[in-house]
Amino acid sequence: MGFFDFFTQKIGIDLGTSNTLVYVSNKGITVNEPSVVAINTGSNEVCAVGENAKAMLDRTPKTINAVRPLQNGVIADFEITRVMIKYFIDKALNKKRFIKANIVICMPVGVTSIEKKAVEDVAYDSGARKVKLVEEPMAAAIGAGLPVDQPLGNMIIDIGGGTTEIAIISLGGIVESDSLRIAGDDMDMDIREYIKLKYKMDIGLVTAEKIKMTLGNASKEYYDKKHRARNKPQDTQEDGSSDDFDYVQVMEIRGRDIVSGLPLKITVTSDEIREAIAETVNNITNAIKRVFERTPPELSSDIYTNGIYLTGGGALLKGLDIYIEKETGLKVFIAENPLQSVALGAGKICEEM
Ligand code: ADP
Ligand code: MG
């Protein structure tokens, strides 16, 4: 180890539209916070970043604006993005500014060269010695443990908050891909719209997301399978926990009557929420089919054999694997830690930098 290596950290950043994760060499993932920034609209000053800022989404007074600068997979505001990235890098390096870092940053395939340049500049600004930008699906595939360097077709789908990345990877490169601006956020909006139409009730997006995580599902069969599994003698998970959360099929929600403006309480079911998000789920599935159809025959036969891998928070939507399997005829697997795949992949890449 040289003198300079002592002061050089290696870090990998998953700059997601919903969550930013930072992997630090020899430590693992040390930062995992929402990609949210709260700004005082009067002074234009940043008042919170990450976890603290997310707590302000949907419940901010008029003087504070909580924003997600990467919401649609494009950088909506460079200055806010800059502050956010700097905050996360500082946090990962414990603000030891004398430490220089080699930084790997993952970005969606669809970003423009101006956006790439901007992110690179911020990283150098925040103390990077070297910066390497990596395409998100590549990092996701590496993080999910796929054999990306082999002469084999690997298919990875990363469903985040603002974007869905679909990629076929072989011999260390992306052969075919698509980057959609349809993902988890759209499901939240679908749920809000559905409840507005059906119950004349207004709910915030934070509530809609909670409903999605609890009741959201893409296939009724998910619950049937769960029930069959539960009726077996072994009724707890390997780690001893029970998964009652997965059985919840009704939920009471509170909001505001859009006509009277008065508080309102309703009960929604998992069947209703499946209906609410069905179109978005179907749009994502159709995009997967289109990418598969464009894949060279040799690689698509590998994918027939090995299946496709889901990562990103969207992979946690109940029964999504079952639905995609049924629609595409391909085997579908969910990565072990879908919310961490990209950061873990970025970590592996930075270790080798
Ligand atoms: P990004 O990479 O864009 O930051 P993430 O991979 O962190 O996104 O995933 C965030 C998305 O995953 C959000 O839309 C969130 O609501 C969704 N999500 C997280 N957990 C679940 C769950 N259990 N069921 C359905 N969606 C989920
Ligand atoms: Mg992501």
C-alpha cells in the first residue's frame, strides 16, 4: 500500500430516483437514504437532505418545499442534485476532507451527457480523485451475482421509483436495453387516482406508497401460493419470523373527502389495488417483452434457460414475478436484496478500481 492509498477511500454510489445508497470499501453500505432535498422557498436554502427531508414530503408548510431532484430519471435541478450528492459523499467519508476517494457512480442508461458531466463534476468537487460512471443495469446485474463477463445472455430488470431499466448483458457489456420513465412512482399515482375516482377521497403520495407496499400486488396467485405454503406444517420463515405482513389483504385508510373536505375513513382490498396498478404493471411487462424480442437468438436462448432477474424496490411488489412469468413464458427470479443490488454492484466495481 502506497502513501497515497492510505488517504484514498473507494466508494460506490447508487444514485437512485427514490433512494441513494453508498458503499464504502471494507465497510459495505453505510448510507441508505431517500433521494430527497427540502428547501426553504423564501431563502432558497437547503434545510434537510435524505431521511429528514423525506419526512417533510407531503406535509411541508408553504415555506418549505421537499423535492426529489432525480424523480423522472433526469436531473430536474442541477444545483439541488449537487447539494444532495455532496451531502451523501460527505456522510460516507465522515467529512474527513483530506481523504480523497475513488468513486463509482451508477446512473440510468438514459441520462444525457450533460447530466453525466454534471454528476462527475460534483464528485470531483466533493473530493474524488477518480470518478467512474457505470450504467445502472450493469451494476444491478453484478450486485445480483449474475455472470456478466461470460459469453452468456443475462437479462436484468431494475424497477426503481422513477425509472425501469431493462437490459440484456453479455461479455461485460449491455447488448440491448430500454430505460422507461414508468416505475414505482407511477403505481403510487395510480393508487391515488383510483381512490379519488372510486371513493372521492384525497390521499397523499406517501400514503399511496404505503398502500402499495402493504396491499399492492400484480397477481392474485401470490396469495393463493402463500396460503398453500402456510397450510404446510412449517409456518414460519427460515429465520424464525412469520410473514403476516404478506397476508394483509385489507387496509383502513384515512384521507379527505374531496367534496366536503371532511376527514374520511375507508377500507381498501388487495384486489382493488391490483386493479389500480394493473396498467402500469402491464406497461412494464410489455417493455420487457419488446427488449426480449430484439435480443439476438443465441442470447435469447440463454435467457430461456436461465430466466430473468428482477431488482430495485419494484421487484418487491407482491406477485410481480408470477405475473411476468405468465406473460412472457420466461422464468423470473427476484434478486436477493433487490433494494441493494445496484449499490452492491457499484461496491464490487469500486473495489476493483
Ligand atoms: P431507485 O433506484 O429509483 O431509487 P429503488 O430501487 O430504491 O428506486 O426502489 C424504490 C421504489 O420501490 C419505490 O417506488 C418504492 O415504493 C418501491 N418499493 C419499495 N418496497 C416495495 C414493496 N414492498 N412493494 C412494492 N414496491 C416497493
Ligand atoms: Mg435504482
